[in-house]
Amino acid sequence: MDFSKMGELLSQAQTMKDQMDAKLADVTVEATSGGGAVTVRMNGKKVVQKITIDPSAASSAASDITLLEDLILAAVNEASRKADAASQASASSLLGGLNLPGL
């Protein structure tokens, strides 16, 4: 194996990772639950940026807080799945279809 190009390959890989991270930070995904009662917005790096709770859901939560907790959890998990899909799409476009295992 020719190790003379190893440093260059590692540098290129780091550059590609940095580009992907920057691209994901700019991606915004949004998910709702409970028919729009709860909305979660996060970026492609899975940082939650905003949670919106419909006032009617908040007022009904006074009698059943666990329902509101479940709606928030469902919206966060769905936004996370969308962020994962955005991450995979970003990796695919950066790698140009190399079809590397695990990516």
C-alpha cells in the first residue's frame, strides 16, 4: 500500500466532512404531531431550533400533560428522522454516488 498519499486523502476527507457539516447546519426540517398541535423545527445537525404548541393543545394539556409530552416527543422524533434523511442525501451528493458502506 502506498502511504505517501495518505495525508492528502485524510485532508480531502476532512474537507468533505466540513462541507457536509456546513451544508447540514443550513438545512431546516419541520415535523408536526397531533394534527398540528405541536410543531418542531430543527436543522440538519439535529439541533432543535423551535417548538410551537398550539394554544388549544396547551389548554387541554392542563388535564392531561402526558398527552402533550407524547405529542412533543413524536414531533421531535419525526424531525430527527427528516434530519437523518437530509444528512444521507447530503452525503450522497458530496460523495458523488461512491456507494461507500455505512454512509
